[in-house]
Amino acid sequence: MEQRLPRKLAAILYADVAGYSRLTGEDEDATHRSLSEYLDLITAAIESNLGKVMHYAGDAVLAQFGAVLDALSSAVAIQNALETRNKTLTDDRKVQFRIGVNLGDVIEDRGDIYGDGVNVAARLEALAEPGGVCISDAVRTAIGNKLPFAYTFIGEQSVKNIAEPVRAYRVLEPGASPATSPGQVGTGAPASLQPLGKPSLAVKPFTNISADPEQDYFADGLTVDIMIALVKIPGLFLIEEGSPGMRTSKQMTAQDLGRQLGVRYVLKGGVRRSGDRVRVNAELVEVATGRHLWAERFDRELRDLFAIQDEITEEIVTAMDVKLVGGESSRFVRKSIENPAARECLYRGEEALYDAATLADVREAQRLYEEVIRLEPTSSLGYAVAALAHWWEVSCGWSDAPDRAEERALELSRQALSMEDTSGYPYLIMAEVHLRRREYDQALAEASHACLARPSCEGSYALKAGVLNYLGRSPEAIDLARFAVRLAPLQPPMYPAILASAYHGCGRYEDAVASAEVSIALNENNLDPYLVLAAANAALGRADEARRAVEQVLRLKPEFKVEEFAESQPYKDGKDLEALLDQLRRAGLT
């Protein structure tokens, strides 16, 4: 065997100019002079922080450091110095760098460095905003609280030529704070998502402007269709109200909804259906000014409904300057269901499932989705939504035969995946099933697949946070749960409840209490946050508060038994479960 090349652990900084081609196209000489000046400045900042420039590649710089503190300090110093230089220039002539910082193994050869450690730094640079710094999870862990910066988790990113997803953070200046703090989850107006460097959008449910109120389900179905297409666009942050029926946002103006969700843009529209024709009016509104940046009317025969969805999605992508490779948008939309009767069943099924209050409602959704499969057997979508409906029966605790419902959900999920499913639902379901069966590696793998398939879906991140918490990896779960909350500022109560559990798993009991109380404020009939509240208060020695939480647990479930609860909790390490049970017993549960 050939001898393996020597490797070493290094902190890697990769910097590149944002919009370099445009700048050189407009004024090549001026851009090159500015770039030369800036590269000298960058080199000086790297060397003053004990780093070494390995090479320059046109407008890019690669450097390595022996310590990650030096690498990040250098990156921030570079951006601050460049910002000062750019202040004297007009916006169209500013030379702004993006910087990525990673900590990983590198191969050093012939005066340069190579390997995955360098590749990840380069991909992180692409995720940074102009003038910003993006770091990997390895850097974030190594830095801890040693530097006076704040960090915003931006999700798990699938990057080119890297097998595993990269957990990425953006670095905020001293004095700034992440968009959501532990005690403010779900309260007040959320911070704007613009610092994340991606255009942020909320969709106000399309309204039924037909005379027939029975067509409400059709407008809701089109809204869901558009959102499902948008949620899978990596260059866009789609922010959802949180309640599947979207009742709150229906009552709000576009600008009020945008301000409450902290987004820059809101898509709104109306649907008029008459016989076999449908007319859709859609508008893109800028929240800050109220300006209508784009508007379009689509008048089609009903069989063109999915073509309408594709057109609307592509127009929005263009209007928000989200750059996609030609034809790539088709990857993010559901496969067309051409049969009008199948589409009718699809939308009626969504209405039944999202408004379900009883097992009978879920069973009606299952019936309608199974009919979609019968009418359109070659589309993966029917199998995916039917799988979701069967799993809903189990997850709500309503099933009289949960094992049978679970098997049907798995069977349908596998069928959808074999047909190149693009909805992402099967990954969510399979992760839940594997966790329930204590198949931890598989659960985590499927949850990771869900996050990559649905990068703007808060449910995917909340699910993975829950899996990590049961695996004893609560610190990792916190960032994911907080990210889920940020993606759904008007979130359902389960998201802060999952965050509360993650805080509890880390021993951050004060934060656990705060998040549990937020969840309870959203829905006082949820059992899980009361259990966290009881356990965390018991751990803090607050007997009265713990006892009051126990009273609420017994109000919701008079027959509650600690032993039965223990059997339902799929903790990988029995010690974690025993610690929780001990706290619940101390709180007064038996």
C-alpha cells in the first residue's frame, strides 16, 4: 500500500469577493486596483493574527492558522477593516468579501494545503453574506465563549462534494444577539431574518373569491402546494405561521403578517374557480414599504393547476433574485397529478388532515389520499401524503391499532421513495418510526435526510432536535430547536416544548422553564411542557412551582403513571431517563 500522506489539524480561512465578475465587467482597472489594495490589507490581518497565506487565486485567499481563535479573530478584523474602506465608495463599486472559517484536517504539500478541511471552508464562504463570516460547527464548538461575538445557526447545509451535511453559523458583531433568545421564544415581534443573507418570504393564505364557500378548500390547497414547492428552495427562507390551517394569517393584512413574522416579503393572492377553469391572482409585497414588487394573473383550465404552481414559484424566485441553475426549479416542486379527480381528493384530504380533531377526521384524510393513489398510481405524491395521514393516527395517540397504522405508514413511505419522492414526508415518518423502535442510528439518518430534503421546513429541524435529545446530544438539539422556532415565529406549541426538553437535557433548567411556559401559553392542554416544567422546577428546588405543574399534568391525564411514561420515552442512555424520572417523582408524580 502507498504510504498515506501526512495530515494535521488546522484552522482554515477562505475569503472570496462577492460579485467579482460584475465589478470587473463594469470597470476592470479600478476593480483590480481595489482588489490589490484589499488583498494587502487581508494579508496583513492574517499575519498579525499568526496566520499564513497559502495561496491567492484571482479574487480568493486561502490561509491557515494554528489556533481557531486566531482564524476567527482575523476574519472579523478583515471584515471590519474592509467595511471602513468601503464607506467612501458607492454601493455599486464596493469590493466586499465573503469569508468561511473551518477547523479540520488538511494535507500540506509543496507550500499549499488540501483536503476536506479546505473544501468545507470554501463552501462556508459561499454561505456567508457579502461582508460577513460563516463558520462550521467545529469552529463554534472550539470557540465557545472565548470571543465577544454572537452566532446565528443557519441550519444544516448540504455542500458540494462533502458527504455529510455541514452545521453552519453566521458570526454577529459584539453587542448583537441571535434572532431568538431562550426567554423570548414565541413572544413579541421576531427579529428580521435579513441578517441571514437570504431573502425571507411569508405566504398569506390565498383567499377564495368565488361565490361558493365550498371552494375554500381549493384556495387552501393551492396555498399549501406553493409553500411545499418554496420550502425546498435552498436560497430562500420561507417563514410559516405555524398552524396547519393558517387561521391566524388569514385574518391579517399582508404587511401586518410580514411584520409579525419578521420577513421582507409576503406573497398573497386570490383564487376564483368556475367550472373547469381557475383564475389565480398573485402579488409579491415588500413589507417595509407596502410596494407591490410583482403581480401576475393566471387564467387556466383546471387541468393546468400544477403548471400554475410552477409558474408562480418561478416568478417569485426571479423577483427575489434567488439564483437557480436553468430548469433546477422543477426539482423543488411536487410531481404533477394530472387527473382532476385525484387533485380534488388531494386537496380535500389536506383539509381533513390539517383540521383533524378526531380519529374519524384522520381516517377520512386517509381514505381521500388512498383514492389519490388509486386515481394516479404513478405519482409519488399520493403515497407520501397517505403515509403522513397514517402516521398522524399514531402520533396523535388516537389509533386503536398503532402497529398496523405504523406499518402502513412505512409501506407507503418506502413506495414514495422508490418513485423518487420530492415531498420529503417519508423521511419525517421513517425517522419517527425508527425512534419509536429505538433504532437510533436509523432515526438520526432519516431526520438528517429530512432536513436536507426540506431546508426551510421547521418541522424537519424540530424532529431532528427531538431525536438528538433522546440520543443524549442535547447541546446539538438546542440549536436545531431554536432554528425551528425562528422559521415559524408563530410556531405551534410543540416547537418550544422540544426546545424546553433540549434545555432540560443540558441541565439548563431556567431556560427549560422559560421555554415550557411559552409552549403552555400557546396551548395550555399540552402535557409535555408541564412535565418539563415539573422536572426542571424540582431540579431547581422550587417545590411549589413543581407541585403546580404536577396538578396540571393530572388535570390533563388523571391516570398518569411515571412507569408508563418511562416506557414511552426512547432515551438511548437509561441514565438520562432515570434522572428525568427522579425529578418527576420529587415533583410529586407517582
